[in-house]
Amino acid sequence: MKALGIINFEDNTAIIEGLGEERPIPAIAFLARYRIIDFVLSNMTNSGIDNVQVYCKEKPRNLIEHLGTGSHYNINSKRGKLRILYGEKSFSSPVYNHDIANFMLNMQYIEEDTNPYVVVAPSYFIYSLDYNEVLKQHIDTGADITMLYTNTSEAKTSFLGCDVVTVDKEKNITAIDKNRGNTKTKSVSLECYVMSKKLFIELVKKAAATSSLYWFKDILKDSVGELDIKGYPIRGFVECINSLEQYYKISMALRDRGTANGLFKPGWPIYTQTNDSSPSLYVEGSSVKGSVVGNGAVIEGTVINSIISRNVTIKKGAVVKDSIVLQDSYIGENAKLDHVVVDKYAIIHHVKELKGTAEEPVYVKRRDRI
């Protein structure tokens, strides 16, 4: 595929409370095995995109450690390259740390790439798609920009803060707005755009000249009446992880095999950095139902409708229900967890019960001891 892949970062409306304090959203652990970025990056490499630039707004260490050279995503260093890019100069205020500023600071790497097209997509939208199909439509229609979108009837509770678009009968994008949760049915932009590299560079530079606070989506909104922007509808499983509530909700939904089949498709692997470890140990007397359990876990207690990551220990008498427990955490004897998100390396053994709700799960900090 003759396109440069650009994985953009999320805008300032996306805040995953707690989990986002220690690492950027793309590096957050997901479904006991993956990181959030794995899905869009796998879409790109499965589509034959060999040159990928990953932009990171802040705290890049976890993302750098996870992505490495890109070899585990099938990026061949002889013909392609994975770059992790971020603003190396300090910003006087967080409002200046946006995608346009980072594109401008790294413009040399964009201009030097030889591919004639770009595919720009953020990591916090989760879906499976062959971008070759989008590029083919883009070329066939002669559009300036092709924008991915999905139709939803849950706009009052999901995709809050995301861009929504107005699409006419010919699939032309005629307006871009924000989802404020005021109506049930919306067409949600996936913030994924296909265009020529030349036009992308022109729009980035135009945005930088227009306002020092402009994001790329702002210059697109300004350009709706000037450019031919075509919509490309995506059906099936599409979600946006832009809050702790959505992280919890989407994780829980994917425990269902039927739901997961909409994301994990035959012949379309989701790549990640693998960690070799022993199989999980289910001690006699333990009970696990409706859950996803990673390698290396030791389960002595009861796990119900939960997601348990690698090397987690759940001691005798403990009950973990409707919860997410991240890597290397320890749940002590007789502890009761209900609608809880436990971050990595946390130890819970001096409190007997933690209880939240699906709308407001309790969050236990990384390396916390309670």
C-alpha cells in the first residue's frame, strides 16, 4: 500500500481517569494481552503499510518500550520503519501541545517519506479494517479527503466529545460538529483520513498559520466547504476509548465471544508485544466464570465476569466480580472486588471490600497498597 501511516494522538477531551496518569492512552493495557494502540497499528501493517509514524503527546516511555522497533507488528526494517515522534521542545502550556504543533516539529520526516498518500488515524478508536479498501475508494472517487465514520444509535451515552458529521446521499461530508450527547442517532467521525501527502502537508501548514491552538480536525472543519470530503462508512464493531467509563464498558463487552468476533477476524491478526510466561494456574477450589485470564495468573479464589491480566495473584477466599485487574497485581485473601479497575503492581489485602458501578468503577492506582 503506497501510503504513510500516521497514528495521531487523542485530543484533550479524551481523559481516562487514573490509567492515563501514568502513561499515554495508546499504551494502556487492554483485554489482558494488548495495548490500545495495537488495533490501529495492526490495521495499518495488515494493510501493507510499512512506514508508520506514531505521535505521542506526553509520557512516551511506556509507548516506546511497548512498540520497540516494530518487528512484532510485521514491520520489516529492510523496507519499512516505525518512528515514535513527539514534541521534543517543551510547551509553555498544555493547550499548545496538539497534533499540528507536533506535525510541524517533525515535518522533515513527513516530507522525506516517498509514499504519495497518508492514512491518518488515532489509536483510541477500536475497529478492524483493511485500509486498502478505503484508499481504493479514495482514488476511484477522486475525492480530496476520504473520512471514515460509523453510524450509532447510542450517541447519548457513547462517543461523547467525538466529532460527528453530516453526510448527504452521495456520501459527501457537509458539516463537522461535536457529539454533546443530545440526540441518540449520529454519524461519528473515526478521525481517520485518507488523502495525498501533498494535501496533508498543505493543511498542516495552513492550520499552523491560522491559529497556534488549531488541531488538524479544526482545519478540516474549516475546509468542509472548500474541499471534496467523502465519507466511508464502517459497520460492525467500532468503539472509542476516551474515558474510564468507556474503557470499562468496552472491555466488559468484549468478554462476549459474539461481540469479540466483530473485532478479532480470521486472517486479520492483532499484533502485540508478547511476553512468554507459564500458563495460568487454577488452584483446586478456585472458580472462574465468564472471564478473560492472561498467562501466568494464579487463581485461588473466585473470578466472575472479569478481565485478569498476566501474573495476577488472587488468593483464597477473594471474590473478583465485574472487574479489571492489570498485570502483576495481588488480591489478598477474602478481599471482595465489584466493578473495580486495579492498575499494575497494586496490592489489595487490608481492605475487605471495594465496590463501584458500571458508570463509575472504582480505580486503584498503580503500585498502590490498600
